[in-house]
Amino acid sequence: MKKQSLLPLIFLLIFTLSACTPDPNDEFIQGTWEIAQTSAGNEFFQWQFSNGTFTREQEIDRTTSLYTTGSYRVVESEGDLLTIELFDYSGDRIAYENNPMTIKIEIDRPNDSATITNVLFIRVGP
């Protein structure tokens, strides 16, 4: 085989392998996150992220429990900011419509915490 015919193959291989590199922000959010400080409005609030799926559990006023599961995909990831799209969710509503929705996550690696939709969460499990 000639060198010129191998060159496009090498570039294709490099491009394919670079597309498979995991996003460090997506890797960071994997696991279970609970609200850092409870208040009267949020007695319990937890997010779980696992390889493209999510679970959201919330207890409000000790009487109302909300439970939602679904899928997510990374929309944007830059620095310590991550935007994901939630879709194919079921259970209790997290929006007024069941259309895909985006949420923003700000990552704080030194404190192993994340601000999810403007609420501070701490990691409690893998």
C-alpha cells in the first residue's frame, strides 16, 4: 500500500478515537447528589446520574414526594459548566410539559459539589 492511501485512513482513525474521549464534566457528575442544605421547602432532594440516565427524587413539606427518571445527553461542556438535556422522562413532572428540557450544572471539583439548577448539591455516593 502506498503512503498516500494510508494518510486518509490514519486521519479517520484519529478523528474516530478523539470523538470517543469521555467528557470530564459528564464523568464528574456520575453518582448520587443530595441537596447541601435542607430548608422547609426541600426536606429531601437528590439527583442520580449514570451514563446517560438520571433519577430525580424530591420531598416537599414532608408530605409530597416527587420521583422522575429519564435520559440525558450533554449539550455543552466548557470549563466547569455543563449543560445537559433531559428527555424521555417519566414519573412526576419536572416541567409543565413533557418536552425535553435543559439544565445547567456548575461544577466545584475541589469541594466535590455541584450547583444544579441554582441549588447546591454534594456528592453522597458513586
